[in-house]
Amino acid sequence: MKRKGRKIKAKAARRRTTLKIQGFKPVMKSVDIEKIKEEFKNKPAKKD
């Protein structure tokens, strides 16, 4: 019975972690798009 209890708990823990991973949303960082565009304009284009 002890083994069965451990097995059930382990199964639940696995399920919990998979659900946590599925629900995880990475934190959106505020990015200034205009600033990045300006940086590209200022840099000369590389030619190979």
C-alpha cells in the first residue's frame, strides 16, 4: 500500500508540473521599437 501511495503522489506531481509548464507565460519586456530602428539607421550596412 505504501508503494501505491508513492506511485499516486508521483503521478500527481508529474501532472502538476506539466500543467504548470503549459500555463507558463514568459514575462513581456517593454521594447522600444522606434529606438531599435534608429540604431539600425545609424549603423552602416555591412557588405561582404
